[in-house]
Amino acid sequence: MEERFHTEGYLDMELLRFTTAGSVDDGKSTLIGRLLYDSKSIFEDQLEAVKSSSEKKGLVHIDLSLLTDGLKDEREQGITIDVAYRYFATPKRKFIIADTPGHIQYTRNMITGASTANLALILVDARKGVMEQTYRHSFIASLLQIPHIIVCVNKMDLVDYDQKVFNDIVSQYEDFAAKMDVKDIRFIPISALKGDNVVNRSENMDWYDGSTLLYTLENIHIGSDQNHLDARFPVQTVIRPHSDQYHDFRGYAGRVAGGVFRKGDEVVVLPSGFRSKIKSLFVGDSEKEEVFPPMSVTMTLEDDIDISRGDMLAKVNNQPDLNQDVEAMICWLNNRPLNPSAKYVLRHTTNEMRAMVKEIVYKLDISTLNRVQGDTTIQINDIFRARIRTTKPVLMDSYRTNRNTGSIILVDESSNETVAAGMII
Amino acid sequence: MKRYHLNRLEELEAESIYVIREVFSQFENPAILFSGGKDSIVLTHLAKKAFWPAKITFPLVHIDTGHNFPETIAFRDALVEKLGVRLIVGSVQESINQGRVQEEQGLNASRNALQTTTLLDTIERHKFDAAMGGARRDEEKSRAKERFFSHRDDFGQWDPKNQRPELWNLFNGKKRMGEHFRVFPISNWTEMDVWQYILAENIELPSLYFAHERELIERNGTLLAVSEYLNMRGDEVKFTKTVRYRTCGDMPITGAIESTASTLEDIIQEIAATRLTERGSRADDKRSETAMEDRKKQGYF
């Protein structure tokens, strides 16, 4: 590598988080391996380890999927059990991949991976076409409001790079996608195994004039994925140094969850309703004029008000809803079914309270997107709409307008496990 | 559009500070696991930023194998002094003296695996309910599956197949008595991110990371520093070279790399061109394909 590495450009790189999903054997691990390999993100010792494992398994080619299977059981069984995070960078962007398994029983992992993603990569096997799992994954991506979806029609080499096969899958998928809520869907015909249209343009598919996968990942616009309109600041903790130099310093620490806060802005503290003005804004010890998501900041106010963890700062003329009744789409993530008479701990921003699921409005059949009424048994991987009653008011927005202030989790008080993820309607 | 935009280092920093503040808020007695390596130095720097102008309230916990580079220990003591934080040292030598663990014998003997017992004993003795570490997911394949908040049972063990789902920024630190959490605020950073951040923030590092002359031997392709802790074969030849370290492990198991990089800029250039992973120079990971996973399940860092 002769060329000099450009520190400047690298510092300014954006971060793109994406999740990958696919059915068993549709080549997801191979695709990720290919992205890492062709973008030169794999080190020699990693490649050596994979080569020797491939040889041990009696394979002729290097099995790139071995790069991503981390746990012992995964490599032995050739499956992915848990969400694995991968990292690679090109001169344009740094990428974080949440690589999630495709089996039905691991839907909860897919939801986990999708919750922080800007983009979902969905794989379809060209020989098999759109399958039930494709629907399931796509629906979860839309439910979690991932702004961009890329559908990769993989294994094009096994259908002779036939344009008709690709077009049929696109139209089949579009029929289904019409029922979903996704702003941006793109389709790319690829072969992860042979490398067509992943990093390098395919020489076998002249009929495709779109971009390669990597080019799309590098250039897709993600600047407007955050909410910059509705100012929300959930307080994480209060910083009081008690030192001589900062005797009266009282800073509210937290991560901006929406909108923009500027020095001098009038703010309202919720739920108390007290008002004050922003005196100063800090990131570490450096003072800022304005702060916005997803910055972690410390804020001081002109007045001494009683504020603690779980409170939220907003603008006077733009406040979140304050309600003890929460209606949400919920994914059940635990082996123990929902107990309708149990109290759960509900976590929302930096707040926590007890809650009960009062009513199941409907369950959703993910493969048809039909609503199923009257069925109130909720088991792992079920998705349903519910009314929840909390012991104190929740300062919430709809998930659609703000992922940070519109998301909740439920925790089982007896096992301490996270049993459900919810998106406020 | 560019106005409300964070570059990736600012975004990673914001995420890590958020996680550190969650630890402070959700746990009663958290600590930072401080190895003296660059990742735990960055973690400590982030904790400082998270609570400024207050001091870091967590103690730094160092598991001292007794085989550390002297440069690491000197750096640790100076940093503790500067930050005004409490230092707690868990000593592997003490665990050996107490008969809690047995010293490995032979040429490649290392105290690496023994640390787990000392670490768990230290966590128990001081009743830490959250131990933050500087581990990154890009380091090693089993680490790629770690959560930010990683639950440990009352034996300190990790069950990778039964991890809690971790959604959005909603971290669940609930646990029973006797259980604890390992928390990894810089999970999403890569080696390059760490170096770029050290440069951008002008963070001080132990001198080991920069090129210096050292007496070495070569074993299985790894350059090992000659020290009282290294068992040598009769036919092994000592020589002197200009080297530096990419990680700061124990002296007998951490390989040096030949390098003349004497500034952070030089190091970044070198890493950009390098074709080996940083843990590739760690003999402890080479013992078997699942060496790290096996150690992690038992409660290793």
C-alpha cells in the first residue's frame, strides 16, 4: 500500500449502521464476507484462519461465511445464533453491520439488530424467489422504521444471470411492499459467491444499469434520518461537582433525543412544567452554542429547579404527550408467554415505571400482514398491538416521529429479562 | 444538510458517554477495568468527559498479573494521580500465594488465564455490580457477539447463547443479588477509530506504543521482550531491534512489531497499511480457535 492515508477525510467520515437479514442458506454470511474481503477489510491472519478452517472442512473454495460465524456452535453447525456486529470502512464511510440470523426462532435478534439501523439489507435467493421469511424480515424493517431497504437478489450465477428471474422477484416484492411503510426500496442483482455487483460491477449482467451494493451503501443519503424538529432532552443524571471551582455547578447530563437546543432557549421541564432558559451547553469541557441528536451533552439552566433522572426538557410550544395509557406495536421476545395479569417494568428514554398490558387490540400475521382479532395468547416472536397502562405518565412521541422518544422495552420483574420491544403509535 | 451532522468519531464518542452515564445511573457500585492499554485509557478519558466538571466517581480496577511492562505500571500510577481517582489492584501473585490458582509451567507459561480468578475475586470482594471494560467488538470473533450491557451470573460466567436482547438505547441493567454486569462502552469502535480519537483528543499513552529499542527473542514468528518473566530455551538468541507494541498485554505473551513509528500520525499511517489484526500478536488467542470464547464464558475480560 503505497498511497498515503488521508487523515483529514477519514475524520469527517459518516457512520452508516445497517442490518442484514436473510433466510437459512441464502448466502448472507458469504455476502458479508465478500464485502469485507473485496473492500480489503480482512486481515491476513483472519484470512489464514478461515483458509485453514475451510480446508479442515474439506472445501475447495475459501468459505467466506466462516469470517462471520463467531461462536463454537455456530461454526460447528454452520448457522448464526446471535446478532454479530461487523465493522468495515471505505474512504467514504464507516459501516457497522448488525448481522442477524434468519431462523424464525431468532426473530428477536433481527428486531434487536434493526432497532439501531439506518438501512436494512434483505437477501433473496434468486432460485427460490420471495419467501415467507423475506416478508417477515421486510415487515420488521418497516415496523422498526428503518428508512432504507436494499433487496439483494443473490445467487444470480445459479440462474444464468437471467434478467427475467430478477424482474419477477422485483415485481413480486413490490406487490408486498405496497402494504408496508418504507420510503426507499432498491433492488440489486448480485452473486455474493462470485462477487457480481457487490463491490465490483458484474460483467455477466449488462442489462442491469444500477449501482453496485457497496456504491449504494457509500452514497445513500442518511443525513435526514434523525429528528431535528422536536426538541427533546431526557435527563440521564445530574452532575454536581461540589468542588471549590465549580461550587454552584448543576449540570443536566443526557443525550439529545430530538430537535436542536441553543444557548438562551426557553425550555420546559417535564413533568413538573417549570420553565427556565438554557445557560450553557457542554460536550466534555468544551462549550457549544447548539446541540442536536445524537450528541451527549451537559446542560445548565438559569434557574435552580429540581430536576432528576427521567425528567425531560422540551420547548414550551412543542411538548411530548404525557399519558399513562400507551398504545404500541409490540414484539414479544421471550420464551415465557405474556402474562396478562403480571406487572412489567417499562423502560422509556431514561425513565422507568411499572406497567400492565391491559388489552391486546390485535395480533399480526406477519406473512399476510392480516390482523388477527380475539387471539390473546402472546408467545415469543409474536407481534401485536396493545394498550398498556403505566403507574406514572410517560413523556412520549410516536415512534414514527421519533425513534428515541417513541420506543419502549418491557422487563420481567421475576427474571429481569427484556421480554418485549414496543413502538408507540 | 451538513449543519446538524456528527462525524463518526463524534457519534461514537456520544454513544460511549451515554453508555457510561447509564452505568453510573443504573448501578450502585460500578468500576472501570483498567489494563493500562490504549482502549482502557480511551475509556477512562470518555468517563472524564462524561462527568466533567465533576471527577470520575468510579475506581479504576487493575488486575496486575505481576508480568506487566514496567512502563504500564508507571503510566497507570501517574494517571490515577492526575485524575484523582481511586485505584484498586487485584494481584494475580496474591491469588497464587493463596492457592486460588496454580502457576502454569513450561516454556510458554503465562498468567493470562489466571487473571480470571483474580478478576472475579476482586469484583466479589469490592461488591462491584458493573465492571466497564475497553473491549471492542472488532477485536475478536466471540467479542463480535457482546452486548453493551453484558449479564454475568453469580459465578461471573457469560452465556453467549442466552443474552438479553438490546434494543435502541434502552439498556437493561437489572439483576439478582450476586450477579454483575460487564459493560463495554466502546463496543462499536475499531482499532482505527481508537487511534484517530487519541490523535484528535491528544490523549497521553504509555511509551510502549511508540518506537523504541528493545532486547527481544523470536518465537513462533512473534517478537517477545526479554524479561525476568520470560522462560527461554537454550537455543533462543537475543537481539536488539526498534519496535513498538500494538497492544499492552503481559510481557511474556505480547508480541512487538518492528516499527519506526514515533508519533501518533506515524502509527495511524502504519495501521492503515497493516495487514494483520492487532490481536494477531497475542499468543493467548492462538492457543485454539475458540480460546477467547472459552475464556470469556468463564468470566475473562
